[in-house]
Amino acid sequence: ILNVEQSPQSLHVQEGDSTNFTCSFPSSNFYALHWYRWETAKSPEALFVMTLNGDEKKKGRISATLNTKEGYSYLYIKGSQPEDSATYLCAFKSGGSNYKLTFGKGTLLTVNP
Amino acid sequence: EADIYQTPRYLVIGTGKKITLECSQTMGHDKMYWYQQDPGMELHLIHYSYGVNSTEKGDLSSESTVSRIRTEHFPLTLESARPSHTSQYLCASQQGEKRETQYFGPGTRLLVL
């Protein structure tokens, strides 16, 4: 059974703060790491798909890094805004023939105005 | 924005009733998935399909069944609902290579009394 851990479980920040959280995954048989943002009552929205060790991806104020050798990815949000409030999920895909994702429990981010 | 739909969004039903959760996508994706999520827990894969007439059970055992008669449609059925089936059910679809993202529907929140 694959284990994907996210920390912290929840986070409260003030508007304008920068923040980051972690996703840990198995360092062997790595294929891809996905990040999603999930706002309440909406569909999870894909942020990044990361495949190469050392990958850095950026989308507006949100960026992510990947270390496949040690099995972790960081998600950074610069200058948090209330609309960034959501649960951030990471999902690991191993090598092999299947297409299945293994999800972490997510980090719930609340940005206070 | 992904075109994947789920109905109903919310369902409250009595024990013993048969229910079908609908999922449809208009993107022509060949791969489709059903996830179950309990509060504070990970999304767990319960069913998946890699194409028409192909269905497989996921990592989490489920009493539900699925069918894939048409590419765009992947309904999930519970023959006799029980309170233990109370959960959130999300449908997703994917096309192409393994590194491609999965697109999610908004989910169905099921409460069995």
C-alpha cells in the first residue's frame, strides 16, 4: 500500500503572508506527482503535474518543487489571498502499467482577510 | 474548465433503497474513475475504467458496481444503500499518457439514513 503524507493538516494565515506545505511520497518507482486545489463545493482543480527530479513549476503566485530522490514536494503560495483558501491535495503515481493516483489527505488552507 | 458532470450533487435516502450516481464527460476521455472520500480522509479509488466495456475494482473495497457502456458515461450503483455508504463520491476522467491530469466532477454527497 502506497503512503502519501501531507503536512500540515491545516493552516491559518493572514492575507499577504507567504506559506508552504509538504507532500511526502515513496521515493522508489516514482512516475509523477500531481497537485490539486479543491475549493468547497467545487471540483478539484489541477495545479501541476511534476515528473522530473528538480522540477519547479509556477502558476501565478503558486509554485511547486519536486525531489524524487528523497520523496517530497513543496507547494508555495506567495502573498496569500482569501481566494486561495482551499484544500490542497497531492497525488502520487507510480511506475508500471496502471494509471491510478494515490492521494494524501490534503492541507486545508484558510486565508484570513 | 473540464466538462465532467455528476448528478445528483446531494442525496439523502433511506436504508435499502437502490441508488445510481451519474457521471458523464464530454471530452471523449477513455479513462474514468470513481473515488470515495470520508471527512478528513484521503480520496480512495473504488472503481476505474480504461474504456468501453472495461471496469475494474479499485484499491478500496466497495459494495457498489459500475458500468461503462458508452465512453462518456460511467454510472455507479448501490443495490441496497446502508448508512455505512454515507460518504462523498467523486468521478474523474483522463485522456492520453499516464502523466496527464485527471479531471474531476463536483462530487455527490450521499447520506443514507
